[in-house]
Amino acid sequence: MANDVLLPTQYLSAGERLLHGKAVSSAVAPGRAEDWVRLDKDVFYGTSDRVFGWKTSSRRWIGGHCFDDREIADWETAPYWCEGDDGTGGDGPTGAAPSWGHPPTASELALCLCHADARVRAAALDTAGATAPLPLLLLRCADGDERVRERARRAFTEALDRADDGSALSLAALALRIGLRRHGGWARAAVLVRTGGIPEPAVQELLASEGWQGAEARLAGIRAGAEAGLLDVDALYQIALTAARDTREPLEAVRAAFATGHDRAARKRFIGFLETCENSEVRVSALRHALAVHLPSLGDLTDLAVGHRDRHVRRLAARALLDLPGADIALDRLLAAPDGTVRGSAVARLRAAARPADLDPYLTDPAPWVRGLAARELRAAGRDPHARYRALCADPEAVTPPAVSGLAEHRDLRDAPLLDALTRHADGAVRARALGGLRRLGVLTADALVPYAGDPDPRVAAVVLRGLHDDPVLLRGLLAHPHARVRARALVHLTHRHGIGWNDALPMLTDPAKEVRRAARGALRAARSEVTVAQLVALTGPGEPPERRELAMQLLARSFEPEALLTALRLLDDPLPAVRAAARDDARRGLWADEAARGPYADEIRALTDRHRERLTGWLAETRRRNRALTFSSKFISSPLPRI
């Protein structure tokens, strides 16, 4: 008895228990459907190396020690197929058989029924027949090898006829589970005929399977519960909303919900699901399935296209809507949609709906996609959108920024004078679009862009800086520009695209504008390798501007040099809070930095560390407490919520 029962352990899998000679009941306790499936997989993968000629190995940590997998369970000791005396192998040769005992034990037969070698599985069925464990026979009824499958079905039919009703009922969950397999239909039907249908406990067992390994079981439970009418529409949608990351489960539940009806209530319930579901991929796939069964009405699709929060749902609904008969009645709502892609799909339909006169307003749509479609449809209707754009831009009172962009998108050099005149328009957005149009036409050189950098509208300056970002000489010239935003953006472009030296960026650190000082700090950090520790120490002197002292102390704190540690200890009580905070962060290193205590500044470092030891120890303890609190809170926030 002691050899048959193995207490639950996290180190041995179900297949490894069998390999150690334990009873089948010990390997699969408590005997749920997923336990049998896991046993089948464990043995199959464990015996695959030798059968298929693979060479795999791994190591496992147990009790603080690392072991090779073969020290835990050596699958080379499992039964394998041995050829007969004539060496031909197969089912018939004399002496060809698995390398099991004579007679084979129950654990050896169970191992061979799940073996990776089909010949071993077939031999185990020939030996055990109807006396084999019913769940293993049921699994082999869906085997991928026809010889194994036929033997298993004959043995299972005989065993099922002799089994009592309780044993047959216990097989229902496993039958539903393997019914998803390619050859699992026969086994599913055979068990359900005996049980008289799909038992509710079997469905509940499958739905209760946990983890990624239980995904297939939950799928089978959803399908079986819907088929038997055990899951109503509300339960199916609840499963779809609370399912795990695997998108197959919510989509299976949604498809099952579609089968319950296509009436108004069903459509309303589905639209509510699209609003509630948090997974974009599930929302889009569910809508595709709903369209395949013609569930949403024209009005439903219109509402989704105009107002749904997911742009993928909006655009899919708009495309599907315009393919329906009578979709032209919804064009006005689509044309007013906030999504440019949805508006564009409706604009592309106006000419076919005999409404070409309605295209003109969309030549000045904010979205380039919509403007392009409107221009294309106007040309197809025999009109000239370019002339319309020129007329709009020629009137300073009527011109709008999208109209200027639309004119520039035609890339006609004859429009350059008109765009140049618009660079002096009263509206900053119009000026910015006109300047961008001139750049697109290629008639404005980089040197000619510089005077526009002083435009009071930041959108114009942004166009200028985009045009100059590849010219470091002109960007350096903008570092002295009167507008702070121009200086800051020029400094950022120089730092990221060309690099700026420490000496060039250091004067910008005392700029009166906050945004310029912020850009200068980034540039100086990027140029840190150009400056020595001694230079940084000099910048922390009391005669330097506060901005330089603050940045220098922060950079010193990251150098881990003895001179930097000494400077930090000296500045622990500096009047500037930022300098004092950076110094305290680095000075704590004096509690353990033995290499600094042996350097040229050893005596002063030890003296200052001893003087401030109590304060340094308190700051270090406080930092550790704060870090532990942050670690705990981050783990709590990132942990998944329990399934409800």
C-alpha cells in the first residue's frame, strides 16, 4: 500500500509518478478530466525523446539545489519497443514487444497506453483490453493512429457495457473534453449515449478548470453547456466578459450566445457586450462573427460606426454597413462621425448615392484621408477639385487651414505664389499650413525658413524646426533666438540628432526660460563623458549659479569616485535643497565604500563619515523602508484580479 500512494508534491508530475511505479489512482488523483489529459501528455512528452530521436534536457531547483531532470525521473527506464529476432518490428514479428515486465505491472500498462510510440500503445491495448482504466481507453479512442484507435474503440465498447452507471457518468467530462479533437467525436457520442445526454456536473467541472492548461477544458465546457441548454445567454456573455487572456473562450461563448436567437433582445444584449468588453481583439472578432450570422441591424451598425469607443469596431461597422442594402439612408450620420476613416467611407459613397454636390464641404475636412477621397470623387464626377482649392485660398476671409493643406497636396508649383501670400495671413494655423505647403513644393530652402522662426504662433515655429532638424549649423544659430520655445526645441534637436558639446550647452543652463534650462540639463547629461570629476567638483563651488551646482552634484552622485564622495560629505548641509538632496543620496556610500577610505582622501572621508554616521544610517534605513513599500505596492497593483 505504501508503494501505491504518493502524497501530493510539486516536484513529480503525473507521468513521473507512474514511472516510479506508483498506482494510476495516485498519478491522477482526484481523477478529473484534466488530470487524465495531463497524465497522457506527461507520458507522451517524456517518452518522445527516445522515440523521435530528440535530445532534450533541463534542470530543476528543489530545496535550494539544482538537479538534472533525469535524477528526478529518467525516462530512459520507461518501456520502449523492442524489435523481434528477425528485426522487422511492427505488430506481427516474433518476439517484438514493449520492454516491460513479464507480466507487465499496472503502472507499466498505463505508461504504455500513453506512450509516444504507437506500436507500444497498440501492444498495451492488446494486453490490457477491456481491463485497462476506462479513462485511458477513452483517450485512446481519439488517438491519432488508426490501429490504436480501432483497438481502443473495441475494448472501450466492451468495458462500457460492463461498467455501472456511476462509472459511465464519471467519464462524461473527459468525453466532452476530447470531443474537441479531430477523432474525438466517436468517444463523445459513445459516452453521451450511455449517460443519456450532457450531465450538468460534467459541464461545471470543465468550466472550473484553471490556468492556461485548462483552456481547452473550458472551451469544451462552454460548447457543451450551450448545446445542452445549461448556459443561458446571460451566463454565456458573463463567461465572455470574465474569461482569461485566451480570446478563444470569450469568442466561443459569444458564438454560442448567437445560436440562442437573433431577435431585438439578442441584438441589444450583443451591443451591450461590445460596450462592456475591455479586450479590443475580442470586440472586433465578436463583431465579425455577428456579421457572419447577420445579427446587427442597420441601425445597430450605424450607432457602432458613429459612437463606439474602439476605432477598430467603428471602422469595421462602417464597412459592413455600407455593404448592406439601403445603407444610403445612414450616410448623413456617417458623414458627421468624429472618426475620419468613417467619414471617408461615407464620402466615398456619395457619388454612388447620386449626391456629388455634397462632396464640396469635405474638400476642407480636417483629415487628409477624407480630403483625398473627396477630391477623387469630384474628379470622377467631372469637376476640378484643384480649381476649387485655389478659389478657397484666394479669399483671405474664407480660407481655412485644411483648405491650404488640400491645395498643397496637389503639389502644383503654380500654387507657390498663392501659398507665399498666405504665410502672412492673420491666422497662425493658416500661416503654418502655407509654410508647410511651400516646403512640400520644394521652393523654400532651409536658409529661407529661419526668418519664420520668430513667428508668434508656435505652430509656425514647429514647421521651421522640422525643416531645419538636419542642419546643425542653422540649429546652432537658433540657440540665441529671442523666443524661448525656439531655443529649447533647437537645443533638443541638436542633442538628439547631432550632439552638442558640454561647453556649448553649459551656458544654456542659466537661461531665464524654464523650458530652455530643462533642455540644457538633458543635453549636459548626454555630454557627461566630456567632463572630468574635477571639473564637476569645481562647478559645485559656492560661487557657481544654483542650476550648475545642482546638476554637477547630481552627476557626481553617479560617478562613484572618491572625490565625488568627499564632495557629497562636504555638501550635506548645503543651503540649496536640490544640492543637499543629491549630496545625501551619494554620501550614504561612505558607510560601505572601503575603496574610497583607502584613497588619497581617506582621512577626510573617514572623519566626515564618522561625524555624520548617525544621520547617514537614518537616511539609509529610511530609503530601504521606502523601497520596500514601493516594491510591495507595485506587486499589489500588478497582481491580476481574481476571477469572479
